[in-house]
Amino acid sequence: MEIKFFKINEKREWDKELIEREGSFLQCWAWGDFQERLSKKVFRIEMKDEGLWLRAQIIKENLPFGISYFYIPFGPFFNFENNFEKKEKLLLELANNLVFLAKKERAIFLKIEPKNEIPNPKGFFISKKRIQPQKTLILDLKKDVKSLFESFSRRTKYGIRRSTRSGLELEIKEEIDDDFEVFFKLLKETEKRKKISFFPKKYYEELLKTKNEFLKTKLFLAKYQKKPVAAHLLVCFGNTVTYLHGAHDYEKRKLRASFFLHWQEILWAKENNFQFFDFWGIDEIKWPTLTTYKKGFGGFEFVYPPSQVFVFSNFWYTLYNLGKKLKDCFKTYVRKN
């Protein structure tokens, strides 16, 4: 069994293999660079056995008291499909080979949130806690425009028709300017109104800067009388466009700018030969209104496999879980009071 750490001059090979296997943008090289600009360490590792390999982009997530954990979002990815016994062996070897690195980086566990089904080797256990959404909605763009539109719900079709007659104009940005400031302001207003948490401003600034040969980020804006009233941040990778973040001006909600933007994004994705549009996360319990809105665009629901955890330090992992429970109890108390 061989282990290899990929270097910068091998990034093109990494992304080409990832795209060939329809892997997630969360495993692409540019996403790792983005995480590094957020002051996180990133390790790109290959475990190889008799020509079959596993590759994983591992992000070191920092915790209080100088400890951390290793995180593999929507990975790892393999150069083979059906041999679960070999996949199990590679996963176990990956975890065992990370033990030394975990001591060096003070990582207390490894968390894997796979995109596709993987084995559950001995020493790993299923975790209910997730960072990425458990379920998403994906629209197949291979249909013609008319068929796509007719597949939408009555409410969605009405919203699109109404929005396209309301005087909205589309702009697409790839750089930070005054419109980006409006986007972040809309996010903060949404955060306050819905009592949810978004990332700091630096996160969105660095995300919009994230691009290379294989990955592009774009800010789609719906403007009314030259002023942005809704904005969506999208990631384009492989054959998929993914809607990651969005916000709108609540006072201008009658313009239905979100319907306008999503329809324009779908048309743009089709024109640029993408095959899928990922609405990035649905949950009828956690986000009922947002989920109903997204489902109006049709598509098919995709449920990701459960996350798995491999523990390096039982003592610290027990304290970590205790701290999480106390934090969740405090949040619940604050919401109720």
C-alpha cells in the first residue's frame, strides 16, 4: 500500500481525474486553495494498492484549545467503482496512515461526508451530525427549455412570468465591486430577519476570487432601476452549476427576483453546456419554506450517504461532544427566550 501527498505541480492531474469521476467541487484543487486563504491547512492524499487508488482532499478544521479535526467534504474519490472490499481496505489504510499526521496537527478525529456510497470499515462509525446538506435537489439540464419550464410547479411558473415582466435586469459578475457590497448587505439583512448565521464577509470575498481552469465562481444579480434587489453566488465545476448562497431585498419581494435569477441561471447553464443545476440543500424540517421554493423547480432529490467518523483521541473526542451538547442547549435556550 502506497501513500502519496500531491504537490502544486500536480493540481491539473488531480482536477482532471476528479471531473472524469464526476466528483464534487469541494474536492477540487481551487476549493482547497480557497480554504487555505481562510487560514486552514489542506492535505491532498492518495492511497494506492495494485493500481487502484483513493484520493482525498483533507481540510484541517481548527477547534478551541489548540485541537482540530480532519474533514473530507464530499469525498474521497476512487479510480474504480464496484469493489467495496478494496474501497474498505483503502479507507482503513487512509485512517491508519493519518494517525501520525493527526498527532502532529493535534487532530482528534477524521470526519468523512462522502458524495457516493462507501463502505463502513472497522473503526469507523456513522455520525448524525453533518456540515454539508444531507439532501439536495438537482435539475437535469439536458431537457429543452420548454420541457424544463413545463416541469416547474404552477407557483414557480407564475413567479418566473411575473418577474420577467417586472423590469428586472440581469448582471453577472466575477470580481468584487460595489455590487458585492450590496450582496453582503442583503445577506446580513436576511441573517437578521430569519435568525440564521452566514459566514463572515472575508469568506464570500475569497469565494468569489476562487477560480482556475476547472472551477469558476459567479455572482448573479437581479437589478431593479439599476439597484441590486437579489443576488446568488454560484460555483461552476465539471458538468454542474451549483447555487451556494443567495439573498434578496425583502422590501422588494413582490418583484419575485429570486424566481427571475434562478430561471436566468438555468438558461445560462444550458447555454454554456452544463448538464446539471444543483440547488444545494433541501430539508423539509430545517428549511421548510426554502425547500418548498426549490422543489417548485422540479428536478430529482439526491440523498447523500451518512457521514463517518474515525477517532484518533477518545479523551478529546468525548470532551468535544460534551462541548457541542452544551452549546446546542445554550442556543435552544436563547431561541426560546
